[in-house]
Amino acid sequence: MDGVAMNQHELAIVPEGMIADMLTREAAFDAVEKVFAAMAAGDAYNFPVVREAIGHEDALYGFKGGFDRAGGVLGLKAGGYWPHNLDRRGLINHQSTVFLFDPDTGRVKAMVGGNLLTALRTAAASSVSIRHLVRKDAKVLGMIGAGHQAAFQLRAALETHAFEKVIGWNYHPDMLHNIAEVAMEAGVTYEAVDLAGMQAADAIISLTSSFDATLFSEHVSPGTHIACMGTDTKGKQELAADLMDKATVFTDEIAQSISIGEAQHAIGQGLIAEEDIVQLGAVINGTHPGRTSDDEITIFDGTGVGLQDLAVAGSIVEVAVAQGQATVVPI
Ligand code: NAD
């Protein structure tokens, strides 16, 4: 938030309804790429995640926080999942808000709507992995999953790399129109396939809420990059564990990858070790070579870290204050 014309006695508020106008996919990409780099350089770290079933409305509520010394960003995202919102109140079930603090004084600096921001920062993470790990000649993008997040992921991926064709599979085929429409809007050919058809993909984004592996080794061709984005909780799984063993595995944060991310299964079965997993930020910083051959399968285990939210929120506040769009109140 450097350059923001606010003083320490002011709080900037950017409500949910303004986020779409304040945040471009490009800005989300830049913010996430920078913070992944800072994490790998040891300049930024995430705090332990708190997630609680609060015993009311069947809600799951929690906090994801962190400090990025390099970017001067300190804060947390508070929120969670209220499963009855849509039916009872016409509100989306995922609800969150980001709070940013001045790392020099501890004073609150900003309050930012976190719902759309979460989708955009998650899409930015898989796109950053595509930018750094996909083969340069990649043409076909496979989508596994067609839920709320999928359209955001697909739009961002198509802006990041010049894919010529999108192929899609979903557990609930009636939802596939969500991704078909995005591909068509982008002027890219779309085809629904069965899982064996994923062999044609050069890159795959997997984004499901599944608790069992969907994608197996026989579905994946050599040289494919897989951004595995759905597994963010203990017990969830999208990829067969042996696929992790065959691939070079990258992640946003190793502690989350082995505990709540996709690597929990391969680690649990002793197929890979924690030391085998590389922070994507190391590739961004140039301290890890990333992909080293056209036959290598690369996997990005995107678990979703609080610093992604804070980085993107910081970028939104900067734009909103600079444009005079934020509500600035005295504190
Ligand atoms: P959603 O509920 O809108 O969609 C769920 C998707 O999973 C649908 O495509 C559905 O068909 C599919 N699915 C459901 N059961 C399945 C099964 N048994 N096998 C295979 N597929 C199945 O959810 P969403 O908002 O699109 O989120 C998808 C996943 O991404 C969730 O697990 C969510 O927690 C996770 N997520 C991760 C991050 C991150 O940063 N990594 C961020 C947000 C959400």
C-alpha cells in the first residue's frame, strides 16, 4: 500500500460491491506472483489458520493471516462458509472480509470485501503456476470441475497463455456449460471429454470439492502441467497419490500442501517427502529451475494462503484510494 495518501488516523473501506471495478485480473496476478516470491525468499509468512464450526447456522468460520515484510502488508481475512445463506437469504454461502493493519503501528488501515477477491486471487494462483511451469508450446487446456470458481480460473488461464482449445470434464455434466461459455466468449474451441480424453491436455486445472481422486496417471500425458486447486482441507483429494510421485510438485506453501493440500495423500502413503515439494516462489525468484524437460509432469498444489488475500486487498485499496473511490473514515 505504498503511496496511498492516507494518514494513520484514517481507515479505508472498499465494500464487496466495488471490488469488480477496482481489481483487474492482471493486478491480481501481479500481487499473487510478488507475494509467492516474497514467501520463498523468507520475506513473508502466513500465520496458522483458524477454522471453527461455530455451532450456529452450520457455519464454518475462521481466519487466515500473515505478514509480508517486503510488501509492508499485515492483516487477516476473516470469514467462512454459511451453507444456508443462498436458500434462506439469497446471499452466497462463502462470506469473507479482509482487514489490513499498519505494520509500523498496529493501527487498522483498511477493510475490504473478500468474496470476489477470493475467486480472483485463487484464479491468479493457478495462472501464476501456468506462466512459470507450462510448456511454451502448450495448446490444449483441460478443465476438471465446473463450479463457482471454474469460470474465474478459466478466464485467467486463457489470458495468461495462448491456449487454442479447452476440454472439460465434470462430475456433474449438467454444470459444464459454465466453462463452455467462458471458452466460447474467449473465442477458443471447447469440447466435453471423458477423463481418458484429458490425455490430450497440455495443462489441466483441477478444481473440485471431491474427497476421492478423480485424475489418475493414465489420464495424464508426459509434459503436462496440472494446477490442482480444489484440495484445501484435510481429506479432500483430486489426484491419485502416485501421480504426485511421477511429477515435480510445486506449491504455494509447503506446510499447507502436506497438511490440507493435495500432497497430504502422497506424503501419508510415503510416496513423496516434504523435501520433494518446491515453493512456486522459488521458481519466480530464479532459485529453482522449474520445469527442466518437455516430458516432465509438473503439479502446482494450490492450497490458498492468507497472504494471497492480503496482497490482492492491498492492491485494491491502493487503486480505490488513488481514484477517490474508497470510503475513508477517521479512527
Ligand atoms: P462448487 O461447489 O461451486 O463446485 C464444486 C465442483 O466440484 C463442481 O464442479 C462439482 O461438480 C465438483 N464435484 C462435486 N463432488 C464431486 C466429486 N465427488 N467428484 C468430482 N467432482 C466433484 O465449489 P467451488 O467454489 O468451485 O470450489 C471448488 C473447490 O475449490 C472447493 O473444494 C473449494 O473449497 C476449493 N477452493 C480452493 C481455493 C484455493 O485457494 N485453493 C480457493 C477457493 C476454493
